[in-house]
Amino acid sequence: MKILIVIPALGSVYGGPSKSVLEFSQALGNRGLKVDIVTTSANGNTKLGVPTGTWIQEKFYRVQYFDYWNIFDYKLSFSLTSWLLGHVKDYDLVHTNAIFSYPVLPAHWACQLHRIPYIMTPHGMLEPWALAYKSWKKNFYFTLLEKPALQSANAIQMLASTEAKRVEPIALKTPLVIVPNGIHQQDFQCLPDADLFYQQFPHTRHKKLILFLGRIDPKKGLDLLAGAFDQIHRQYSDTRLIIAGPDNTGFLKTAQNYFVGASCREAVTFTGMLTGPLKYAALAAASIYVAPSYSEGFSISVLEGMATGLPCVITTGCNFPEAETHKAALVVDIDADQIANSLLWCLQNPQQAKAMGDRARQFIFEKYTWESIASEMERVYQKYCYSKL
């Protein structure tokens, strides 16, 4: 089976979706599927230093980057459009990632033209909060371009059961398939020494670290976290909050001001984006993981916190009710006081919190590895792959 995966960008500043597509493609290729990825060279306000218009062979897949013009963040790429219109017919199925971004649109048009099946993954962008955010910018675009593409798709991949339920009011009438994100288990079998993180951020040594791992973005709930952490720090002066993630929308100053307003800015470290061993060392150094999001598709960083064995406090906006069902995390309403109370419980009950973290680690390894996710998605592909007419 030959699969084409289309995503607007793979730059690391875009966080979870980019990471998930690469790791998912690797797992699919490892199963024997022929996987190609096409994308732009975008990386926030810069461009990736990669060759464009030529295939780059990775271990289990190929990727080709295209030049683009960044117009209102829509990443217009005429070279990618031309390539899609000419080459989509060479594939058995096309899988697009993201909405409200131009590069996926010509893929849908080409699939309809050549009668190639396609599956769309919105990565949480059909969530009510996401649709309401800057709705003035999205409504016309959605009605004119995105909704017809969604309605013509063979299936829409939802990353969580709750995401699927929240999409129901849109009445797309397109089959919804629920296949979540995953992690590579081997990445969490032996974490780097936490001292690697302490060497980089020495003021965090000998502190109880609460880790937020994600993009600096309005939907991540950092305003809620500021109010919650202020309550925690007043009771536990040896706590320190680590905000680890990139700022690709210019939201950093606003986020920092949340903590200034909550009178706890001096106990918060903004590390910027952490990658490779340094990111895993941050997970090793942390005492608690927190995700106060208003809206997510299905957060890879939540999976990473749980796979590390950390006690995790996440909101219902993270779309992971199974974590609560399996007693693998504390899942709370999108509310600063509830976040604070759950963080406080973890600090006051370290043995019970550790046991919850241990359950989380086992749960993720059993249910949410890329190997099992790729197997599940291959069955979906087979269902919707039909003979070209």
C-alpha cells in the first residue's frame, strides 16, 4: 500500500502535530507500507535549512519539502500545489493533517479530481474552543473551503472519543474513526540523568519541579496555570514551575505577564523549546507534570509525561478521559482552583502520586505506542482503500 501524507509544515516549533506525523510515518513504514510525506519548509518565522523539490530518504519513509509564501500564515505554495495535482494519482490513499492551512487544500482537490480516497486529521482544530478562537478569521474559510473538503473525505480521524463527540454538532456526515497519538516506548525506557537539566538551569536544582511541556499558546491555559501555581507556591516555597515550549505566535510576553499578575513570576522558568536529551532530562527532573489546556486534539506531551511515570494533572480539554478511568492521571475541569487542588494533592500524597504515575507508565506502554497505533491505522487505510477507477 502506497500512502501519501500531507502536512503544512514539519518545523519543530509547531509542536505535537509535526512530531506525531514523523513518528507515525516511521511506524507505518516499519510495518512495510510505502510512505511519502510532502510539506513546506516552514518553521515559524524562519525556514528549515533543507533542500526543496527533491526526495529525502529517511529510514522508513521519504519526505519532500516545497518553498512557500507565508501570507496570513496560510503558507501558499504553488510548487506543492502543482506537484499534488500531478502526483496524487500515484498513491493508493492520501492522509492530510491540519485544517485552516492552505497546503492541504490542493491535496483534497487532487484526490477528488483523480478519485483517490483521502482521510483528514484536524488535530483538534474542529474543537469548539478552536473554532471559536479568532472565529472572524475562520468562519468564511471553513464554510467555503474546509467543510466541503471534510464532507468529501472518506473518513476523518479523531484523536479521542471526546473530540469525536464535540465534532457531532457540525453535522459533517463523514465517517469518524478514532485513532489516537502515541509514543515510542524505547524513548522512555532509560531517561537521561536529571543533572543534564540542572546544569542548564542551575537555579532549579533542589526544587520540586512542576513541568508544563508544550507551545506557548492561548489554548494551553497558562492563564489558569498562573493562578493555580500561585496557590501552590504560597504553601510550598520550594516548588518551581518549568514552562518548556516554543513561542511561534508571539504569545510569550502575554504568558509571562500572567505570572507577574499572579505574583509568582520569580518562581517560574521559561526554558524555550527543549529537544532531545535535554527534554527527557527535564522529564526526569520533574516531580509533577501539568497540562491546563482549554483545548487539545490529543496531546503527545501528556503521553510523554505519563510514559515517564510522573503524576499528571490534566484538564478535560486534553481529551483523555481514559486516563481518569484507569486512575492514571488526575483529570479536572478547566478551572484554576481545581488544577491547584490536584497539584496540591500530588505534593501532599507523594506515595499515592507515585503509584498513579506508575500506573500511567504501564497504561501508556500497553495502549499508546506508535507500533499499536500504526497497526490500527493500517486497518483503517485498508477499509477505505479501493481500486482506482
